[in-house]
Amino acid sequence: MLKRNSSFVKSLAVVLAVLGVFLTLSISSRAASPSIKVLVDNKQLSQSGVMLNGATLVPMRAIFEALGAEVKWEGATRTVTATKGSTEIRLSLGKTDAYINGALKVLSTPAASVDGTTMVPLRFIGEALGAEVKWEGASKTVYVNSKNGSSGDLAIEELIVSPRRVLRTGDTLTVQMRGEAGCKATFDIVGFKTDIPMHEDRDGAYSGSLTVLKNMKVSDAVLVGRLAKDGKDGSKEAAQTITINSKSSAPSSSTATVANDPKLNKFFTAINPAPNASVRRANSVKVEFVNKISEGSIRLFLDENEVTDSCDYDAKTISYVPEKGLAAGKHSAKVLGIDNEGQKIDYSWTFTCGKKTSSSATSQNYTIKLSVPEANEKVGTTLHLIGTTAPNATVKFEIIGKTSVLSLITIKGKALNVETVADAQGAFDTKVSIASMPSGMNITINGEAYLDGEKVADISRTVTRE
């Protein structure tokens, strides 16, 4: 009897030990889940931003100090005070009221303490210190640039990129940069290609180019010019982003280039979907401006609901991607802002998305085919998902790690989620980190494809962590 009890105690101890390891993994898994990178003047901070209740929050102290402000914390009142020159900013945790030189600014989301770090809404950074702020949703990256936009020991006075449109096969991207003479000059297209060489045409004037080849593709990527000399360096971010779609055709009538519309071309270079357009489907609303828009003034409304806080935006572009695309029917949109010439922008338009027919997505018998990874394949710390499905479909994956205790109990870990959009040919390619999942763990991949908000295909596949 004693031996049986002893054996039971040992088994129970093993179970509890494994459970303890798994619970510890769940905590570290949350900490290691995809975070928001923050770059100030093209230098990444050690602290990350977070998504809280749908709002993007960024570390106030780290960003403000990187921009040259002094930050103080008053524990008794839970108040943060930041000072730079003649500017003073005060705000309290848990409150939406913030004060810039005594003037009230209402935050879209209260300031919060996350793991001991004061986090504030992304847009407040630009309003507070006049910095240029850009949120890149695809890579979950925040770019904060000081007013001169240049960082490092070597100043870059000017960075010009042309042409200002989507690039296709055979097009040449040209970059011109002006700064200190006698430097090594390069430019990067962040997340796509780095160290593209430039040559010095005359003292301090540099130029470089990139020819678009077949199958090149990147969307709204940041271009950064760089100088290096005698152990010193400098960098500057271009005002416009880079989009390369070597498989695309000429712009369709669903996008207004507004070049020949005097009522629009004063403020806009493009509006998509175009005013009064009828499109079969639309996955986003995007507006491109002629001039830079003053920080904090840009706002976008869809069907009378403000969606600004869910938008991707920079100084000259704002875009909104609804979670399930735009429903069939008529939609209204409105954009507000003040450009850097002091002109007030207040423009409303309507467009119509086509209704479903008997030949709609639900009757097409679409599937999801995963070419990578294969079933039962062993995978590393990054799970690469490559495959095909319905053209332009939104593809959502849920990644679940499972572990067994004494072959009797199966415990599921916290699910990781990743979402991507298939191209016009139905191809998709995305990655998710599974570094938090231990070696030997079985991983289930559940995928679903959606068109017009309706599920049209699904797949389930099991792999093993190496």
C-alpha cells in the first residue's frame, strides 16, 4: 500500500512539474507574442509598443527622451511631466486629459502603465512634440521622426524619391540625396532591400536607383537614405513610402488619380475607392494628399463612424482596412485635416461595392492549399506559411501548441494568430514566430479564407517544433 502511494505521489509530482513548466511557458508566450517595434529617427528603441483595447500605445519616456525631452514621474499623483525647451507636457495614468503648455488635449485612450512603463496613444506623440509619426500596420512598426527628419552625426539636408506612384516591372526608382561631401551613400527600402549603392555626382550631391524586376513586391515600405564617413553616420527617412507591384496592371477606374479634377487635385493625389465609383469589392479606403498634413489634424470617417484610430497613416497618406472588408452596398466616407500650408481639408464622397450574385465567392468551391509547411514537417522558431486560395481573400491562421502529460492529458497553449491577404492570383506568404513553443511540441495550424466577410475555405495541418 505504501509503495502504491509512493508511486502515485511521484507520478503526481511529475504531472505538477510538467504543468508548472507549461504555465511558465504560457506567461513567456504572452511576453514573446508579436510586439510593436518603435523607431525614433530610424533607431529602434529597446522598449516596444502594445495594442490595448484596439488602440496603439507607445512608451512615452523612451520616445520623449530620444527626442531630447526630460521626463519626470510623480508617484503620489501618478503624473508624468515632460519638458523640452519651452514645451511642458503633463498627463496622469488612467486619464484621457493631457496638457501641453497648459492647453487641454483629450487623449483617444487613457495613458496606461504596462509592465511599469507609461504608455500613451500613438497620435499624442506627434501632437506633443511636433514629431512626425507613422504607423505601419503590416510590420507592426511605429516610426517617429524629429522635425528635421535626420538623425546621426552626418546631417542629410534633402532626400527626394521619384516617381511618386506604384512601381511596376521595368520602372526605375530614383533617389537623390544632399548632405556632407565625401561620404559613402546608400539607401534602404525597409523590409525589402538594404545597402543599395549611391554615387556622388558632385560635392555633397548623391544619386542612386533601383530597377524593378519581375516578381518584386513590397507595399508602403519606408525608404531611408544613409551617409557614412570616418566612423560617423547619418540617416533620413523619405517623405513618401515605396510600393512595388511588378505583376500589377495600370490603375483601374476605381482609383481616382484626381489629376484632371480641379476640385480635388488641390488637396489629393489619389482617393480609393474613387468618388461615385462602383466597384465589385473593396478591401480598404485610402487617401493620398498633395501636401503634408499637420500632426493630429488628420481624421477619417466611414459610414459616419470615425475610424482614425484604426488607420495606417503618415504625413501624406491615411488608409483604413476593415477587418472583414467592405460590405456590399453604398458607403460614405469623409476626410478632415489641415495641411502644412494652413489649408483646411473637409471632403466627403460616396462609393458603391457590388452585391453578391449566384456566381459569388460562396459558389466557387475555393480551397486553401499550403505548400509550406508540409504535413508533419519539423519547423524551427519561425513558422513560414506559403500557399494559394481565393484571389484577394483574407486568410486567417490560428496556431495552437499542444503538449501531453504522461500520455493521459493534452494541454493546449495560448493560440497565436496571424492574418494576411492573398494577391490577385490567390497567392499568400506570411510568417509568425513560434520561438516560445518548446522543442518537440505538436503544433496545429488552422486556416480560414474569407471573401466579402464570408468564409470560403479552410484547412487544418499538424507540424512539430524542432
